[in-house]
Amino acid sequence: MTEEYISGYLFCISRVKDIYTKYLGGFNGFFGFEKKKTLTTKDNLLDFLKTYINNHLSKGYSYPEIKSEITLTPILNWETSFSKLIEEWTCDKALETLNGKNGYYLSEYLILILKDFFKEQHVLLYKINSDDSPIFWNDMMGEEYLFETEDRFYIMHFGESS
């Protein structure tokens, strides 16, 4: 299992969402970055975002504004609670209404894929709250989640544009 595989699955989910919503497109993705053990979780995220500061500055945002607006909310028991948090992004209910529930929801398959990707690792999950300040994914609306392992962080982005 790789980051690219998970991103590919998320890309397919974003195309399904395009069909079932009024929005014109968007981007879902999954990618990781190295963890600096001397920094806190939030500071690791902010340090990573600093590498993309030119994107922010070109949109009229400064790093101090972004830094003050980002908070992290821990998600307990991610293996059992995450699918409920993302079911709107994976169109679980829309697909069930149309076709019935034949097997797993797309969100549940994503959890199975993530369990395989993170096998035998301790994983913490956080929702990234950015008070509607764009980070760098350029979607008009979205949600981001931060997975933390011993050595790396992974960001999962769900986004849509209109």
C-alpha cells in the first residue's frame, strides 16, 4: 500500500462526488511529510506549510495569519469514527439512496485501505481547523485531516470547488 494508491482512491471518490453534487470539481489527496521530533504536532504542520508560503503570499495571506488560524482537533478511535466524519465527502448516503447498501460504503473501504497502510503503527488523527483560510489546495471548500505516526505525518484533503 502506498500514498499514491490512497490518493488514487481519493481521486476516484472526488469524481463520484462530482456526479452526485452541484459542484464542478475538486481535489482529494493524501501525502506525507517527515516528522521533526523536536517540534509539536501543530508546529510540524506549520513548518510543512511554510514550505508552501509562496502560494499563500500570492493569494494575499501571510504566514502569521495562517499560523494563528490553524488548530487541531484530536479524533479518538479513528478506525471506528473516521468513516462517519467523511461520509459526506464519499457520498455514502447518496449512493445508498440510489443503489441501496451493497457491501461497504466508500468511506469504509477507505478505512480498510488506511488500516493496511498503517498496519502495526500507532496512529493519531486530527482534524485540521483553518477557519476557512486557504492552506494551499486551492479548493473553495474542503476538510483536511492529519494522521500522525512515530516518524511521519500524512495529510488527507477532501475538497470541492464551484
